[in-house]
Amino acid sequence: MRRTTRRLLLAASAMLGLGLAEATAQTAPRDTLVILREIDADRYDPHRAVAFAAGEVIFMMTDTLVSMDWDQQTIRPGLATSWTVSEDGKLYTFRLREDVTFCDGRKMTAHDVVYSLNRWIDPAIRGPVRWRAGPVKEIRAKDDYTVEYELTEPYAELLFQLTLFFAGVVDRHTVERLGENFGTQGFNGTGPYCWVSWTPRQELILQRHPTYSWGPPIYQNPRPQIERVIWRIIPDPNTRVAALITGQGDITQYIPNFALETLRRTPGITLAKQPNYFVDFFMGFKIDKPVVNDPAIRRAINLAVDRDAMVRAVFFGAADPMRGLIHPAAPGHDPDPRARVPAHNPAEARRILDEAGWRPGPDGIRVKDGQRASFLLYGITTQVNRQMAEAMQADLRRVGIEMRVQLFDATVAWGRLATQEFDAFFMSYPYVSATDALNLYFRSEAAPTPNRMNWKDPQTDSWLREARSALDAAVRQTAVANVQRQLTEADVWFPIAHSQLWLASGPRVAGARPHGVYGSALYRGLDLRLTR
């Protein structure tokens, strides 16, 4: 691992200079904010998309009933000015603003909110995150500016889920006109910026919503201050950093980890960090596939890879090695040692494999009953994923396990990750609590996606139901602690890193502050302005 670490560090140190040589001198257009990012999304439909790259744009094009404060814990008004919750926790009543319009000028009412929320949970949409809406009995418009959201049982984290872009309000007429092409050929929401055009894998362009004045109260100015926004894709990390430094782009959260220190010392570049940020990287195992269905293989992988060294080499101090499934600062984290992942111990990994009958073959890869200890990993093509895969392959090879890797462009990767073709996968994901994170990935009904592990366990489901519906925080804590211990013992994941959120902005940008909800640094994009 030391050799791999050294090689990664040396390679990264050379990248910035190469990127500067590739960059051109063209500067960002006047009155236009150019946001630089690494990957694109496959679509921009809030009820069909799950990717960070989709969400960060959709947040700018839509509004939600409630909004998330900078602390990632406090719920604030959004489209709803106020709300009440019944004593049994089953009925939420939202009172709406009366001054909201869609980008096409049509006035928004409660009927639009109800349509959008019902589309989110419509089985025909086959949305992968409709579970986040909770156990809905009925969502209805009591009048033009009152929405009633009725549940069949309490759902303690409903308000948090309603801050996410999946709950964004969209225009029914545009959805019906575009059909399957909504979010790829057009969009109509109530957000501060409006859809202009999308060229996949190149750029997405938004225009200021001219009458928008109802931004969340977390912002100093409820109106967008910038005329035009371009979300530009620059996959190469060197070129992306160089574009920021030379003025081709204005702002990015897609900062190559090796470049943080350089940017900190670069005149005109401002770095800001969000301290309340829960986005983790992990490798998940599809536990019903050959080889990785053996608990001995999964435990050996968790022991064989030097997590600490890999995180140092790949993230350059911009992430922390995971010791369990949940961030220590997140609500619901279980501090019990039974919820901690095993420490690096390749000798113990070899012993476990030997004991389980996996014997070294002629090429060094272990074999059992004619089956090689080889598995196929899928992921999105990013610099981090490439480097993590390289480091893990080297460590696993040393104990006799072969990891084959296939990475895909983000525009097609989500489709590939919905298949049964692979044995393991790389993923990063946002959450606000243990209850949120574990319900996302480990409910039986969430298979085959986002429960790509195909983990189907009645006891897990029971604990997760208890955590979702419990109004008593102590009951919820016990339930999610039980799940963390169970999954850690089963080695369903190889937890990797708790990432950090940094936002780098150039000299034209003022008012930049990273938010972080669902991994999105810019959130609604309000308070951002250009000084020239």
C-alpha cells in the first residue's frame, strides 16, 4: 500500500501544471455565472433522478414546501409559510404563499403542489426514492393555498424529506406535453432559475426567473442576482482547476482533493467549507452473487484494504476514514464497538480465507470449488473512483482476491447500476441521520436499487420500520443502532470515507457559501452575485 500511496501522491502533484497548459484564455461571459463540475446527470426530472449532479441543478429550478437551514438540521419555510402536525403525527397541514409563479408566468396553487407530490410517489413513474415521501394515505388540496399531507402512520423525518429536490414542484402542463422527455428537453418549475437548454456531457444553461422573490429565509436576498447560469462539464480535474484559476469558470464544488492547498494559496480564489456535511463513500457488495456471497470474502476485503492509507492518498486530507456505517456527528450514530468496521489486518484476512477453503491458485488468486476469488465492480467514472479502485486492487491482490473494475460515464452509469451484472459497486450518498441513510439502502423493497446489495432481511425491515415511525427519539436510536451492528457484522459494505464539502469561487463571485443539502453546495443559488 505504501508504494501505491506514494505513486498517487506523485501523480497528483503534477496534475495542476498540466491542466494550466490545456486551458484557454477565454473568460466567463458578462452577467453569466459559470459553474464547473466533473460529471453530468442522466436526466433532470426530480421524480426520476437520484444523482447529485441532477439534484444540484433541480434545486435551482424548483421550490419545496419547506427548506433546510445551513445547519442541516433546522426546517425553515419554503413554499409553505407555516405548517401544523396533528398529535398522532399523521396529518401535516401546510399553508402556502400566494405570490408564487412558474417560469412561464402561470400562478402556482395547492393543486400544483399536490400534483407534484403525487407524481413523486406514483408507482407508474417508478421513481427510485418515492419511499422518502413516507407512508402516504392521501395528499390533497383543502383549498387553493392549503395542502393536507396525510400518512397511514407517523414518519418522524417527513419534513426533512420534503426539503429535498424530489419534493420539488413542477408544472403539470409541461410534464404532460414533454412526457418521458421532461427533464431532458425542457422543464418548468417555480425556482429562481429557468431551463434554457441542455447539451449532455457539455453544459446546461439556466436563465433568471424574472419575478422570483420567494426564496427561503436562510438567504439575505430572496431574489436571484445573476442573469444567466451555465453548468459546464469539465471531467478532467487539471483542466477544471485551471479553468477556475484563469477565469473560464467562476465557482465549483468539484475540487480535486490534491488541488485544495494550491487553491488556498492562489490570489483571487476563495475557499469555503461546510462543517455540517454527511456524504460518504463506500463499496457495496451484491451479497447474492457468487464469491461476494461468501461472508469470509467480504470480511477479508474489509481487513485487507488499508483504508487509512487509501483515504490519505486519494483525498489529501479532504475526507476522514470511516469507522462505521454512519458519520459520528450524525443523529443516530451508534458508538458501540460492535458497529465499528475491523481494522486493517491482512494477516487475519489470509487466515479467514484459508479457514473458509479459499486456497491460492497458480496465479496467486484464490480458488474454492473451482471458483476464483474474483469479483466485478461498477462505478461512475470520476478521479476519486479511479484512484480508490487502483489502491484497493493492489491491497486485495496481496491476499489473493482479484477485483475487476468497470467505470462508466455518469449519463449511462445509473442505468448500468440498476442491473444485476456486477458484484460490487462504488457509491457516495448524502443523508441527514442514521434513520435516513439506512432506510435509503437496506429496506428489502428497495432492491434492486438503491438496495443494490440485495440485502433482504425481515429483522432489518422491522427495525427500520420502527425507526421511521417512532416519535420517541430513544426508541428510534435503539432501532437504528441494532441495524448498524447487524450490517457491520455481515460486512455488507466496505465503508471508505466521510467526505468534506469545499466551495471554490473566483474573483468575480460574491456571496458564495456552501450549503450541502443532498450534497449540493449552491442549493437555490441565492445571495450569489457577480461583481464584474
